[in-house]
Amino acid sequence: MAGDAMVLPRVVLEAFPSDLLRKKKQRSRAINLIVDECKEMGYDGIVLESWSRWAAYGILNDPSMRNSALKFIKQLGDAMHAVNSEQTNKRSLQLIYVIGPPRSETLQEYDFGPRDLKNLDDAVDGFSLMTYDFSGPQNPGPNAPLKWISATMELLLGSTSNGVRHLSHKIFLGINFYGNDFIVSRGEGGDGGGGAITGSDYLSLLKKHRPVLQWEERSEEHLFFYPDDNHINHAVFYPSLLSISVRLEEARKWGCGISIWEIGQGLDYFFDLL
């Protein structure tokens, strides 16, 4: 409370998009609910997550619904910018919008791309880009390969001719402070299984198994292997000072900020880099 930190809670839109986006009263109700909550609690704004859910419902493939979705975000941003924060009478309520990375080498209809970035420029104060979760239990591997991060930024900002490169300062490049402990049958390929781990889990595994850390050149991440009590092999990918440092350098290269998922899941000395 004595410092300059801003508090923007994460809000996820779980309403059926067809109900929310097609009905003007429902849109207004949702926007008023969010703005009133910020006023009542003294928040400085919100971090809104909805794009991935709208994509899952399939509405972003429909041009009309996609336009309605963008219009809703614009209306919300405009409504929040019309209200001053309780913490400082000078700054309006802020809207940070969560966007996911493309899952292929070219943008699909449901992906958030350069045109969307340009469209929402005035309404949104920053875009939290989820450049992590590249691998999963069924395809064990690195959390956020550096080349993939770079390719994602290239797709999002597009060519210099489309006029959105100057918006790079509004992008918060996602950096994971969690890791993954994947089940693999032998070394690197496998049956699949396992999931996310936090710093305390990681330290416990290091203490118990005393593994050798390996630097994976292609993804620029550290990993190690260990057998569990049932003699099943595991591969663990977890951030290190080196892996975080090269990603911070990538953010610096693009002139963007960073977003961390999430600070409490990392190790204390990660803060030395920040």
C-alpha cells in the first residue's frame, strides 16, 4: 500500500459466449459488474482471460461473433478507462488482456493476431502472452522452447508493414516459474503422464535423486532424468537462472515486458534476475 504496485486480479469469463456477446444487456451487465468490483475493492484494473475459452467454443471462426467478441473487449476497456483508480486519482482503471500463442506455424481463424492487436490498441493497456505450456503429458518436452517463443512474437507482431511492431511495448512475454515432471518409458520418448511441479517439488526431487542437470540446446532449457520407486523413468523440465536469463533477453530484444506464471511457484533466487 505504501509503494507503487498495482493490483489487477485475474478475471476469467466463463459465461456462454453466445449468451454474453449476442445480448447487449448481458454485455453491459458484465462490464458494469467488473467496473463496480474494481471500484468497491480499490483495484487498479483487471487481467481478463476469455480468448482461449471463446476459441474452445468455436465462436472465433464466425466473423460476426468474432467482431462481437472484439467489440466487448473494446467496450470494457473504454468503460474502465473512464474511471480513475482508487489508489491514484490520475490513472484510469487498467485492462490487461490474456492471449494465447498460435499452435501452428501460420495463424488460424481462431488465433489472436496482428489485426486484433491493432484493433484493441486503444482499449487494452497490455497483452499477457502465454508463451508456455508448449509440451504436455502426452508429448513430454520443454515448457517453452526459445525458438517457439521467437516465432510466436513474429506471428503476433507480423511484418513491419502492418503497423503493429510499435505495439511490442504492450506485450508481456509469458515466462513460466513452474516446471513439469513427465513420465517417460526410456529416456526421451514415452508412455506419457505426469504434470506440473512447483519449486518445492523440484527441490525435493533434487535432494532425493541427486540427478545430473542437462542443458537442452534446441529449447534452451535445463532438464534431468530420474527413476521413481517403481522404476519408471521421469524427465523433469524446470526453469533455471540460465533459461530465464535468455528469455528475459528475448523480451528485451523485442522491446516488450514480461508476465510470470507464477511468482510463488519459482525459486527465491529467480528474483535476482528480475
